[in-house]
Amino acid sequence: MLTVLPEVADALAAGRPVVALESTIISHGLPRPDNLRVAREIEQAVRSAGAVPATIAVVAGHARVGLDDEALEAIATSDDVVKVSTRDLATLVARGGSGATTVAATSHVAARAGIRVFATGGLGGVHRDARSTWDESADLQSLATTPVAVVCAGVKSILDVPATLERLETLGVPVLGFGTDSFPGFYLTDSGHPVDWRVDSPEEVAAVIRAADGLGTADRGLVVANPVRAAEQVDPDLHDRLLHSGLTAAERAGVTGKDVTPFLLDWFHRESEGVTLTSNVRIVLRNADLAARIAAALGRMP
């Protein structure tokens, strides 16, 4: 049921490094027309670090692993591209629709294709009002059941970070801080919460993946939390003001569930006059570079 781009298929068959990339950021996370340019820059960041990019999406009823330029442009510019999680994949494919894959759906398809490393911006997690709404991203369940290492800048800072870390622990998902002892907060270098394990090189991450293979614990995901540089993070005071005003605006507008995250990200981008958008792009490019270096290090290991 998967259509694999020949370049990606050849790389996988030859054991060369491949990095999966999500497509939700292209269709729902970045404004047009910048989204198409940034999508190409993300793929180039993977190539520059020595791996083959495999952007994943559903295009006209086909789950695609790797997009040619025509398909990438369709995901970036078409108005009928829906946000698709794992539970939606079969229905969307059966109906011949097009969709941009979330972290959960991208991880699932990547694992089916045999890709071990995936780069994104920030993970979904437990929402701030989850005690009353039970609103929790499918990303967490996907991490508990899908053998893919996800390079991210932590979870989105608009979420309940400590509750998300608790859920990851309960689900048995390892969390590694890359070059840090603190869990990053997406726009922020430090969320205020520690990580249990620190790694300082792609080779260390690759060694963890290989050890999981040997120990039989590779049936779940791995979070590689790669913080934004301190000099490039959003000013914490500005971040807190945007978060407070955005949550208030979402409540007044009646925005709930899976619509909260895109609403708040758009709010941050507009109200910060592009500051958070610039930070978002830098985050994804850094993660794409690191993911490619991890995939390359994994390929060099016996």
C-alpha cells in the first residue's frame, strides 16, 4: 500500500541513510508561499548532512514515502490537503484523498518502509486541559509502538510539558537530551524539566538504537530532544505573553481538540510578527541535519 520514491527505495535497498520527514508542517504549519521553499530547504539539509530525505504524505489516495517536486508542491499549495493521523490513513487512502501526515502517521509509514530515523519540529503531547478533556496527542501512543527515533525540539511549549514527560515514562519511551541535561520546550531551549539521559554525538544515539535492537526493546520509539540554540530561542517573556493571550483567544473562539495546536501556532506567528515562524524554521532545519547525521552514524555501525 506504500509508494516509495525510487531514490528512497534504492537508498534503503543499499543500506544508505534515509531520514523521514513529516508533511503537516508543509501544509498546516507554515504560511504560503514560504512553506514550499522551506520544505525544499529541509530536504536539502538532510542531503547536505549525508542522507536521503523521505517526506511522507498521502497524495491522491497513495501513501507516498518520498515526494517528487510535483507531489511536494501539491501538498504545499492544494486546498484539499487534510491533516492525517494514523487512524485516518486507511480511510483517506480508500477514498483517494490527499493528506499531510502528523508525527504519528509519519512514524507509522516510515517504520513500514524500513526507515529508522525521523526529523520533525516539536512533538505533540498532553494538552493543558487534559484533566477534563482527556486530550492527548496520538504522537505519544505512536512512540510507544513504533520503532523510529524521532529527532525533535521537545514537545510544543503550548502543551503540558511535565504531564507529557510522565506519559512518555509510563509508555516506556526513552528520552535522550542531545547536548543538554534539560528537556527543551520547542521555542525555548529549556522547558524547566530535566532529562534522564544525555548524549553528545550522533554516534551515541546510533549506539542506543543498536543496543535496543540487540536487547529486544526496539519495538518502540526513541525521542532525541535537540534544543534550539539559546541565542535563537524566542524571548521567554514574549513567549509567555503569546501563550497566555493565545490560550485566551482559543477559548473565546471555541477552538478545541486537534485544532488548538495549529490555532496557537498561527497566533504565535502573527502576534510575534514572524519571530516564532523564523524560530520554527531554524528548529526544523537543525533537527533535519541532526537526524541525517544519526542515520549516517547508524549506517556505519555493524
